[in-house]
Amino acid sequence: MHIAELASRDCASRRYFMRRTALFSLGVGLSYTQLANAQTAPKKAKALIYIFNRGGMSHLDTFDPKEGEALMGKTTAISTNVAGIRFGDKFEKLAKHADKLAVINGMMSFNAEHERGTYQMRTGYNRIGTISHPTVGPFAERLLGKPSGQILPASVLVGESTSNAGYLDPKYSPLPIADPSGGVPNTTLLTETERFDKRMSIANKLGEQFVAKYNYAGPKSYVEYYDQATKLLRSNELSAFDLTGESNREAYGMTRVGQGCLLARRLVEHGVRVIEVINDGWDMHVGVDQGFADKGPQLDQAVAALLEDLKAKGLLESTLVAVATEFGRTPEINFNAGRDHHSIAFSTLLAGGGVKGGQVWGKTDKQGKKVVEGKVMPEDWVATIGYGLGINLQETIFAPNGRPFTFSDKGKPVTQLFA
Amino acid sequence: MFYASSRFAHRLAATLVAVASLSSVHARVWTSADGRPLAAEFVALQGENVLLKIAGGRTIPVPLARLSKADQEAAGRFAILGDDTATMRSAKMIDALLAKNLVKGGIRSFNQPLPDDLFARRVYLDIIGRIPTREEFQSFAENSRPDKREALIDELLTEPGRASHLFNYFADMFRLNGNADFAPGQRAEPYIQWWKDEIAKNTHYDVMVREMLTANGNIGQNPASGFLLRDAGMEFDAFSNFGQIGLGVDLSCAQCHDHPFADWVMSDFYEMAAYFGNTQRTMGQYAVADSMGMKRATMPNAPDGWVDSFRKFAQTKGLNLEDPDASRPFNFFVNNALGWNIADNATMDHPVPTTVGEIGGQVFKPRPIVGDKPGTGGKTRREALAEWLTAKDNPRFALVIANRMWSRAFGRALLEPVKDFPLEWAKATGQPEVTAFVAEEMKRVNYDLREFMRILYNTKAYQTYATAAEPASTQNYLFAGPVLRRMRAEQAWDSFMLLAHGEQIDEIKGRDGSFYKELLNVNFEKDSFEAIWSKYEAFKQNRGRGYGSTMILASESGSLSGVEPDVPKLGNLELIRASEMVQPAPGASLVDTFGQSDRIITDQHTYDGSVPQVLALMNGSITDRLTGPTSKVVEDLKSLDAEEDKVRGVFFTILSRFPSDEEQAMGVEMLDSYGDDGIRDLAWALINSPEFLFIQ
């Protein structure tokens, strides 16, 4: 396919064509292929719940506590249900699930600025000014497809009011749900159903002629989208977004992250492959203790409830749960009793979806400043998620401008995290 | 490298001779009030007279009052837009060149001419970015003057909506973002407003580009500096974007490796980028060593030591610079707001990033990637670049913008993608003659985009039905007419605003950045520290509101204060045109949902549908406003009695066309059965039939 495509490009220079041909026919790319074979996950997860703690979540106060160090501030370390694994004291509930968790304390990146850091942790690529990369959901759908007949989208972004698919076709854009308890916007009919149906049938009738007159994809696609929207409105699938009937709503916590995780679980049950839950509020330059008193238990409760719930419903083995942030925070506590941006050491979590629980990957120095063992870069992290979803990390796709891309920027998955 | 265009210039010359004989025929025939004709070109309005150039080249004054009413109006339009002789000649030339290719391609002629109703809808949307009101539509439909189409095009070209709509196009192309993107917290409203102002004044495009490329100072001192400041810290990406915008070549591959598909090598990229090599964009990029050997940041364009002196002054005002909380806004004001500031700095250079292969760390000398190297004689690198780029013999600049403007009118460019087409472009288009011609026309009109669009809108090719079947590829498309297009997000939004609030939306101004511009507009040489301190205080006061960047400078003189713009609202929704909203529009707004660019990458607007889009059209608050209990559509039709008129009125209002007999009958039946509710249902159905979103 590559060769045919390259040959058909009128601007393709012979130089490049020759080079690529050599690559494919002379076996220069052999090691590449071998690598690809080695990187297919044995047991792939069917779904991903990616909880992203935006703002920069401190590693010292969460999953990489440094016992007895002055820089810990008010945070103390507590033991978990796995010997040797210790968490910050705000994570009592999660401590009971350490046996399900792979803790990664070797995260590091070179982006200490929020937007770039977030971008890299969500796409596996550095943010640049010339192309926009897709996040995990759209990329996974592009490579793995969407089950036919599924009414709900393949990916949902909870906690944001807008989304995009980067350089991919916009049809891959995740459905944005700004408020996890608010449901899908504009799904309440303006009139009673009967009148809506009448209006819709007139609209269809009026549209028919127009659509027949022009043989273009555009108007036809709108007919299709009206059809999908009407199906959605008539289906029971919208109930996936209705949290009111959930008996264990309180168990997740009546917080945005709690309800976001609950919504995510419901969406997994309805066949959505990737759900990102954005959890804001971690940029604790001022008063890290107050900040953690608030955000820590919210996250603790939400993730613990999610793991329990998935387990109880038999979904944990097929659902990869990832908890991350754009960077960590300085071990030193600043003038304002806060911690500042610190990208060269931070922590993330993985659970479910074939992940081997009860392990810690990577290690920072005594003060949590630098990674000394098991370094994982953002592209490796995203590649690890892709590996868990059974994505072929070597598969090349082309952006509309002809640039070739793979899932995550040459990231190496940490395969040891999986059973 | 650009022999292509000269090869066609030759063929073109022959065709031009053939058409030249047409042109003398075209001079406008003016008619006196008593019906006598006079073939003449418009020269100028002078008091009560219009100066006309008659055969033989003599200019004579003719009292306006002696001309027919239509010609008096024409003189008024021409006073702004200029005479139309050359315009019409050029339009005919385009038609002739296209027609020749059509015949060669086996098609006998252009698509069927557009009927008046569809013509009106299209030019309103294309020129001023919204559908016509029912009254505007009707007055055009009922007008029987033979030159009414040309007159409407001219009229719309002088309306404020033209600037709003063209702004949206450039906002996408130049990635205009209120948030400075790569410089978190910085705001760019004064730069965005500069774009709107220059477009409204119809400043020629080459002039704007030169201003942006050569700007010095911060966005308060010189708003055009926003172009280079936008990517401070991402200089090489900025250059990649510049290549796409200015030259229609995407060099981004060559930023990290030799270009895989074109013949660009990395040194091409870095030699070209070196034109910005000593462009300093922030304070931090220019540190000087003090007497102790410590690096000390210096304010660009300010006397040496200005920052230190101003910091000392701040201390006399009681600011504790040691207290990070207290000094944070002050530091942001100095280092970021004022210090986001362009200067040429001969002592600095941007070496190739060390992550880039074997050439990492090298510094390249400037050299253009096409054409000859410009002389530098006393000019700065950026001045030399700007001159080279906009020179008449630059092989790409006119071509790129002409091709883009063509695409705005016809829905397809002559060369696609517009930001990256081959150097030997003539092979990449099915229309090399027209392409060469319009590029030359762009130069002839001196990059006056309003005049250029006037030419295109007056072509026969433009004034036809959209081609019925989607062309498979641009390369083979014969332009028998425009292609069917979906409205841009901003066109859809502005049309809804029109339906919800009437044509006054064209006049409502939103966030002009004037307050922020005033805060940052300091004269480092002349302004007293006291005066600059008071600007800082106003800046700090608005810390929680983007430092006042979206406010309007209060008109009372003397005090420095900003006010929120006074705009009409529907609940929380501001009823203003997309160009007047924060740029880009907030997520979850209809503008965003319909695909407005996020303004991070060039030309990122999308035209695709989506489920959230149609849900908003079915059930959103704007649809409710138009079809609900307080329907503006129903209210506006109150004055009409006959059901037939009401039905026609709904079609005029929403689709700007006459209903077919069948549609009319269906509408009347709905009104018969349901009264005003029938109108609401019909309006809802028209908004939700795909036709509404498309430009035929």
C-alpha cells in the first residue's frame, strides 16, 4: 500500500521513493517487524477509562511518598494491602486495592507547562504548531473500528465541552460531555414527541429533493446524522448518561470526578471503547495541604469505587483503567506552602485490562526529584495504554498532509506491567 | 523554478488580445435622467458632479442630478469601489478562459444561470457571511433593473459584514487566538482587532503582510506584532506556518528530516527560517551580562536598564518584590505583557535545535527557498524578507492568495491543498491558464482583495448553479460553476443571529481589545514611571478577567478604565456575530460545534456534520427562539394576512427562496390545520432540512 500510494503521488520525489522501496524490499525494516510482533498484548482490554488529573498532580502526596522526609509537608505515608507499597494518607480507600494496581513512579517528561504536558500525556506526541495529533480515543477507533450497529460513539470525553480528532476525520471526535451529571446536550425535545415526529417528517420531505438534486457526500451525511440523532433520541442508549437511577452513586462520591467515573463505567457497559474523564484542580502552587484535603479524597473515592464496581460487574479484566496527570510537583514546598511544576518525576496508575496488580514500576531518588530507575516517558505511557488495548503500535497511518504517524511517538510500552 | 508561469504568460498574451476587443465595448453606459446614453468610465465624485472619462480619454464633469437614479447609486458605489470597467473585463476574461477549457473537456457550457433568489442567498452568504433578511431578499427579488446583480455585489462589498466574514477566513488561516497559545496567560485581542480594522479599511493584503513581518514592539505599541509574537518560543514552527501561509509550501517535514515527498532538504528549511534568526520576541531571549557576569534580561525596544529602574520604582510604590504573591502580577505585567515584544537583535541567533540530527546546533545564513535572494542594503532581515515575499516577481505570493480567494468564491481552489502545492504548480491544476491569469490579476489590483473578489463574483462561472455532482478531484475539475458548500460555522451562526435578532447584528461590536491595548501601549523612552505604574495598577485590577483584555476602553477621557461590551443577550447567550466573540468561540458554543477552527493549526475549520450539531439544530436554544412560543419568525410575519404570503414568508426568511407549488400547498395546509403553530413547525422543518446549511 505504501509503495502504490507513494508512486501515485505526483510530487513524490524519486529519491524518497527509492529510499522507501529499499526499506521495504531489502529487509532494512526487519527489526521493526520483529518488534511489532513482540508488542501485541496477549490479553487486550476491550475498553479504557482514562482519568486525567489536570493541573499537575503531586507524586509525593499520592503514590510516591518519601517517608520521614521534611519535604512531605503534612502528608504521611500509609500502608496498602500489598506489602512494600505505600500511598499518601489521602488514599485510604485505594490502599485497599493496591493488589489491583500497577503504580508507575518512573514517569518523566520535558514539558513543565500545562497545555503542552497535557497534550503529550493524552496524545503521546509533543505539541507543535504545525499539526494537531489525535488523543487515544479517536486513534483507537481509526485503527480498531467501531462495532456496527452501535448507536453511542466509540469515545467520550467527560469534563470538556469540546473535542476534536486531531488530524483524523472529525467523525472520530469523542462526544464531549461537559458535566457528567448533565447528560448529552440538546437531547430534550422542544415539543412533545408526536409533534417532533411530525416536524421531522416534514423536514425529511423538504430535504429529500435537495439531497437528490446534489450528488455530494455533505448533504447525505446530514441525512445520516439526523438519522443517528433521531435513533439516539428514541433509543434507550441515552439512559447510559442518566446517573439518577444508579444505586451506588454516593459510593463514587457526588463530585465531578466521582460521577465522571460512574458515567464511564456505564458507558463501558454500553460498548463505548474509550472514556476520558478530565479531573481539574491539581495546580497547587498555593497551599498544597488544603488542595489535597479537597482533591485527594475525591480521587481516592472515585477510583476505588470504580475498581470495586468494575470487579463486581465482571468488567475489570476487560477494562483498562489509567490514572495520570501532565507532570508532578516540586518536592520543595514553596513560599506559599504550595508545590510548583516538576516534570522530571511523577506518578501514574494502571489497573484492570490484563494489568498485573500489586507492582511498582520505576523509582525516584530519596527526595522524589529524579527518576533513578524504570524511566517512562509520556510517549511510552501512551504506548503502554495502546498496548493494553491491543493496538499495533507500528501501524502507520497518514495525516491529510501526507505525514506518516503511528500510535504514540515511537513510545515503548512497558509490557512488564501486564500479566 | 517558476518557468511554469512564464510559459503560460505567452499563451495568455494571445488570448488577451482576443478579449481586448471586448473590453472597449464594456465601458459602462450611463443614462441621463431623460434617457440619453453615454459610454464612459467613472473617475471620481466631486461635489455635486461625477467625473466621467469618455471615449478619446477626456474627463468631463456631469452633474449627479442629471443622471438616472440607478446611475446616481452606481456613482456612489464606484466612489468607494472604483470604476467597474477593468473588473468586468477581467471577469469576462476568466469566463473566456474557463469556457475554453470546458469545451476541451467535453462540456458545452457553464452550469445553468442561478435564479435571482438563489443568487441573493449566495452573495449574501459569500460576501457578508449571513443569509439575507426577508426584506433584503424581497427587495432584490422585486427589483427589475438589469444591472441589479452587479449593484448588489457592489453594495454588499461596502457593508460591514464583508469585513466580519473575511476576518473569519483569515482568523482561521492566521490562527487568530485570543489566548496567545504558546505563551500561557498572554492575550492577543489588540492584534485580533487590528485584523478587523485593516480588513474594514480594505488595507491591501501585501501591505498587511509587510506590516506583520516587520513589526516591532508589543501588541499595545504595535498590534501587528501579534503575528510574530503568537509563536514566541516556537520559532521554527512559526516559520513552518509562515511557509504555508505566504508561499503555499509545507516545509514542516524538513524541520526534522529531509522532506519525504518534495525536494526540500533540511538546510532549505533552516536557511529560509534564518530570516527570523535575529528576531527577538521575548525579554528572556535577550539576556546581557551585568558587571558581576550575571545574565540579566533586558526589555526589547527599551533603554538599557529600564527593567531594573522600573523595578526599583515599584519598590518606592511599596511593592515587596521578595513576596512572590505580591510580585506575581507585577512580574507578569513587565516580563510577559510588556516584554512579549519584538525587536531585531543582531547579537542573537536561533541555532537549529540540538535534537535535529547532524545539523543540530548550526546557525544558517538567510536564503530564500525559491527565486532570487533579496538584497539586504541596510534593511533588517525581516524587511528584506517582506520585500522579497511581496515583490511582484515573487513566484508564489500572489498565486497563493489568489488561489485562496478563488476557493472562497468557488468552494474549490485551483490548486489544492492551498497551503501546500508543488513549485511546478501548472501540472497540479486542470486550469493552468486561469490560475496564471488570476495570479496576475492579484498583482494588477495590488492585492486589493475586495476588488479581486468583485471580479470573481461578477463572472458568469460564479453566477451559475452549483455543480450537481461532487467533483472527484480538484485537479480535473473544470469549474462549470462553484461546488456545493456547507456554510462555515460562522456563516451558520451569523445567520442564526440574523434570524434571532435582525440585521442590526452587523453593527454590534464585541471585544475590541482597546482597553488592553491602551494598558500595554507604553513609550519606554518618554513615558514616566508614574504613568506606566498607573497602567500596571489598572492591569492588576482586572487580573481575574484576563487582565481586561476583552474589555473596551471607557470613553470618558482622563481615567483609564475598561467596560464590558454592551451586547444583546438571550439568556446567557450573547447575540453577536462570530467575529465579535472571543476568538475562537468557546467550546460548547454552536460556532464550535459547527466546526470553527481551534486556531492552533492553519486552516483547521471543518465542514462535517455531527450528531451534536444536529441535536443543537433540533433542540437547541436558538431553534427554540426561532420556533418556540416566542418565535421571532412568527412575530415577523404578523403583518401578513394571507396564508399564502405567510408560507412564502417563512421560506423567504429561512431559505431565501420561493417555495415550489408542492411546498406551498403543504405549508398552507399546515397553517390551515394549526395556525401559528403551523408556521413554527414549518420554520423548524426548514431549519432542520439539510438545505439550510448549504450554499447552492
